Amino acid sequence: MSCDHVQQQISALIDRRIADGERENVRAHIESCSACQAQWESALSLRSALRGMAQTEVPASLAAKLRVLASHERVRQLSRVSLPARLRNFTAYAGLCFDNLMRPVALPFAGGVLSALLAFGLLVPTLSFPHNFVGGPTFFVEPAGSTVDLAGQTSEKINILAPRIQPVNSPYTGYTNVVDLTIDENGKVVDWTVVSGRLTEELNNLIVLSRFIPATTFGLPTSGKIRAVQGPIIVGPSYSFTVRS
């Protein structure tokens, strides 16, 4: 084994990059040759000196750039493994390009929508709109109706036995019989409560035969209450009646 060949293998021997059989032959030659041994010791000294040198810290920005480059290279290699991988990579790239194009538009659009909503919220308390509710501008209207006789005259003027229709919260002092009626959305009596006195034949006929104008809530028919009152019992001619609707 020549000295030139051994000196060329010294670096590989230090790095342990030569085969076991050849390593033994190179070591044996170095031990028997003063020139090759001097070269070997010089290489060891140089390696020791290099290891003892202070290591320069890699800047954080450079390390981040190297990691990004390595990541991009890894993705590029994986994207070329198969056709589905190429399609996924193309789809992701197209989506990224679209997001980058829409980003300058998205912020002004979102800001405009938020500004419009804020302005509308501030203006709502000051806005008013006309409403065409059945029964007038109020939100709630009580049931209505009045009793009449067959001749078309109000029964209150003819016979004191005839019931009278009043609002449910009106006073009933002086009346003998007082009944509160519950009127459904069709104007029919569906329930009643005797507040004072008794349920006479006239009041019973009123409950069974009458039809009222129903109460309304926000313009829609609904159930409500109305009061029927009857004066003192006085013997006199009887009259049939209905309710004007």
C-alpha cells in the first residue's frame, strides 16, 4: 500500500467512512510509516482545532427562511408523487390565489355592511310608519254591539227589561243583573260570568242569539269581553231583539 493512497484515505479514516478490512491496512501502514503518521497526527490536530472554535449563532430570520424553503421543497416533492396529489396541490394553489384577490375587496365590503347596519339601528327608533288597523289606530279594540227591537228602535227606549251593552270595565251601579260575556273572533258568545243579580231569560237570549263585532289585536280578530246589564224587573210588554253588527 503506497503512501499516497494512505494519505488520501486519512480523512475517510477519521470520519469512519472506509470498510473495516481496508481500515486495518491503513492503520497498519500509518504505524509503520513516519511520513504517513505525521500526516495522520496533523489531520487529528486540525480536526481538534476546528471543534474547539466558537460556533456562530444562526440568525433567527435565516433559520426561519431555511425552514420555509425546506417546507416548500417538501410540499413540492409530495405534490408530484401521484396525479391526485397534483390535483390537490393545484386546487390549493387556486384557492390561495382567489383569497388573495378577494382580500382587498372583502374588508371595504364588510366595513360598508357594518356601517349600514349601525346607521339603520340608530335610525329605527326615529322611524314611524302608518298602520291601517281594523277598528282604528289603536292596537286593541274591544268587542262592540247594541241591542235593537223588531221595529228598529233601540230597546233601551222601549222596555227596561231589554239588556244594554257596555264596555267590560264600565260601572254597573243601579243595574239589577250584570253579566260579563266572552266574545270569540267570530263575534259569538263562548262564555259568560254573572257579576251581579241573575241570568234572566232576556240575558240568556242575548247569549244564545246575538252576534257581536269581535275584538281586534293589531287589526286581527281576537277574543274579548263585553258587559251586558239589565235594569230593575218591571212588568211590561216583551220584545224580541238581536245585536247590531
